[in-house]
Amino acid sequence: MIIDTHCHLDDPRYNDDLDAVIARALEAGVKGILLPGADIEDLPKAQAIAHRYPHVFYAAGVHPYHHQQYDEKVLEHYLEDDKCIAVGECGLDYFRLPKDEQAKAEEKAAQKEVFRAHIALAAKHQKPLVVHVRESSADSFEMLNTFAAGKVPSGVLHCYNASEALLPLAQANFYFGIGGVLTFQNEKKLGEMVTRIPKDKLVLETDAPYLTPHPKRGQRNEPAYTAYVASHLARVLGVEEEALHALSTQNAKKLFKAFEKLN
Ligand SMILES: [Zn+2]
Ligand SMILES: [Zn+2]
């Protein structure tokens, strides 16, 4: 059994064939799936999908690109739902910052404020935190170490970016989401860094429909392809594929307790 801890099945690219996508995932052994929240307007759709499939869950949050949408009342409404098992995705994304220095500083400050609000929500509701980090490792570490460590029950650095600065978060019960990037031929650093992540903190993800792993690169990604990430990671770590499945699934169940009852 494999768990895809991060995939956006509420994306319109799955509108026409979601049942088939889920069926292919099950066939590939992907028997647990988490849909992170990204855009607040898509949460009703994520909720509906999670309620349609027993092994699919969702999280409530707003991606840093949509931080203006943050609405605590709306997110808390979803957090009361049994199938809403985490807060996020949330975090800092400095990839598309404005050029103007003042506008840049304002955007960073606004992202940090909303990130901090998500962290507080996870602490209040004692839910795991799904974190998005892009070009922001130092600030992300600082925020998580200050406000989340010891306060949220667990968390995941989804699409772990191979930054050494984030590794100490393993001690604060943060997990590291490994996805298709690991299979990219020009990606050497992540291959080295994954060997330094504590084995009990590794989880798998696709981030579908994005970041499609080799050998499906160029096509729409889907949760069935978690299996490609798993076999690549097993090779990098020098363990049997079966052992990697067992390990990453056990980790995902500790990270997200709701997965415990799945098998
Ligand atoms: Zn993300
Ligand atoms: Zn995502």
C-alpha cells in the first residue's frame, strides 16, 4: 500500500475522468490520498471528492499565491468536517515576488502573516500542517521553528526542496514529502539530501497534476504515479520497493492519523 500525501484532484483537469484516475491509483496500490486546500473557492469541490471516496481526505488552507483569500471562519468551518484532516497547504513562496523593493517587502510580510495564522489554526485544532516552501527556506524555517515546533502535532514540508536549512524540523515532528522532482534527470541535490532525512520522516506525494515523474514526464500527473516516485526513492536509498512502501505508509499514518484505519 502507498499513500499520496499531496495531490490536487479538485483541479479541473480531472473533471472528466476522476473515477478512472482513482481506479488506476488503487490498481497501483495507492490506497490513501490527501487533497490539500489551495484556493478557498475550490474547497467545496475537495470536500465533495473526499466524501465520495472512503480513502480520500482533504485539508483546508490557502496557498501563498492566494493569501488575500485567507478567511479563518471559512477554514474553521471545514476543520469541523471529519474528512478534513489537516491545515494547508500554506507557507511562503518567493518565486514570483514583485521587482519593486517596497512591494516585495510588503508581499513577504503579507505571506508571513497568513502563514502564521495557518500555524495558529493547526495548533488550536491540533491538526497536522501541510507546508509549501519555495525559494523561502530560511524564512520558512524561522517561522516553523518559532511558531509551529512543539505546538502543532505534526507537519509535512511538501515537495521538499532539498534545503539543508529545513532538515532540523524533523526533530519537531515534521515530515518530508518526496515527489516527481526526485526522478528528474537534472536533479542531483535532492537525491543526495533524501539520504540525510531520517527514515521515519519520509513520505511520498505527487503534487498532481504538476511535477509528473519520469517516465510519464510531459503528461498530466496523477496519484497512480506515486509508484514511480516510490521505486525511484527505493533505488536511491538502496532498499527493496516493498520495504519503501511499508516505511512511507507507516510514516504517512503517523503524520495523518486518519490514514491509520486504511489498509
Ligand atoms: Zn505546494
Ligand atoms: Zn500543492
